[in-house]
Amino acid sequence: MGRKRNLGKARKAAKAMAREEADEVKQRSNNNDQTTNGRQLSLADRMQQLQVGNASRHDTTITCFHGFDPLSVDDICFQYANAFSDAYEREAAKDGDANLSSCLTAAKNATTDRFADVWNDSAKMEIVISYFLSEGTQYILEGNYDSARGCTVFARYLEQCTAVELKQTQALVNWGKICEANIPLDIHTLVKFFRRRIPCRCLDKKYEQVKGFKKLGHCYNPECSIPLGKVERGKTFYCSRCRCITYCSRECQKADWTTHKRECDECVARIAKFEAKKQS
């Protein structure tokens, strides 16, 4: 009985969400405030709406910034966030087959020297992360989940870099976690990611709508028989050695071992070095 009741609630939530998304899409199509010559505003344009003294945002009726303190366009964190996003987009446009990690790494390499004051200061990095969390939250409230995922990827990656390089609380960047946040059909994980990080309750209602949806995971075997390797997350498991990537079955793990072994060995070595340093 309980299972049937939960399934019924999930179906009702899905229908309600679909209706809400349709209404939001219709509303956005009639709103030209966020487009320029038919294109969505750039990150720089949107950040300029968050300058000190300008309460305007995506929508003039919005008053909550979801924990983000507006910046001046001259602020180095503003300039860095814009430069990082642009570098990522350039890499993605240059190589249509580029994967997520290569685009993020390229963006990091393109901005590390120029914005060393940001990369080497955890407080400044937190400001940049706060911006992407704020933007992503607002995108979700507008029903723009694709753009919200972009903010998720940036925020998650910068969180990981800060933990590894500045706070030194973990050995390496967990690419599996970053990729999980970028799965198109997983609205549950997307909303939960932002809701857990913002100080306001703006996503509480949205989370109630999606919390019954299944979380999705990814099988890293490129030859996996499941379309796009997308599988219910509860059915995946991490590589027991590096705990950095996931598979849907032992068969897929064995099939990918020849490819994964070198990366796995490197991860295990870095983790061992990190743990030894902690003990010394």
C-alpha cells in the first residue's frame, strides 16, 4: 500500500511539474529582458545586473539573491567568474567532442595565472562559488534546468579544486561527483545540490515536487549496453580501489579495467600520498 501511495505521489508531482514547466516556458518566451538579438544574455551581462546598488536580476520582482552578495564589475571575483565561464565555452565550442573534464581543466589553465589572487584565496573562491549557486538556483526557479546544470558543474568543480588545492581536505578532484551533477534527466540531484548549499528556502517547494524522482548515475564503461550509460544511482557502485568512477555491473567494470587501470593506479597513489601526509 505504501509503495502504491508513493508511486501515486510521484506521478502527481511529475504531472504538476510538467504543467509548471510549460507555464514557465510560455512566460519566458514572452519576456525579452534576458535576450539580446535573439541570444541569451552572456554571463557578464547577467552579472552586471547584480552590481551593488542594482537590485534587478532575471526578474524585477525577485528580491532574494540566495546567499550571494552583489559585486561591482571591477571586483576581481566578478572578472574571474566571467573569464572562467568564457574559457570553458571556448573549449567546448572548439572541440565538439571535448568531454566535461577537458573543458573544465582548460578553463582552469586559462585563468590560473591571470587570476592567481582568486585561485590562491579560498575566501575569494567561495564568493565565486556563491555566485554560481545563486544563478543556478534562480535558473531552477525559472524552469531553465539546462543553464542550472552549467552552474552546477562550475560550482561543483570549484568546490573540488578548493578542497584539494587550498583547504587540502581531500586528495583529488572527484570527477564522478561532477558528472553526476550534469546528468540531463536527473532533476532530483540538480535541485538537491543547490538546496543544500543556499541559506534561503527558495527551493523547498521545488524539492518537494522532485524528491520522489529517481536519482541517476553513470556507468563509465563506454561499451555499456544501457543507453548513454545512464542508470538508477542506487544500482551503481564505485571502483573499490580509487572510488572515483562508477559502474552498473561487475561485467562493465571488468570490461573497462584495461582502460581504467592506469588512471586508477594514479588515483590510488595520490590518495596514499595524501593519507601519509595527514599522518605525519
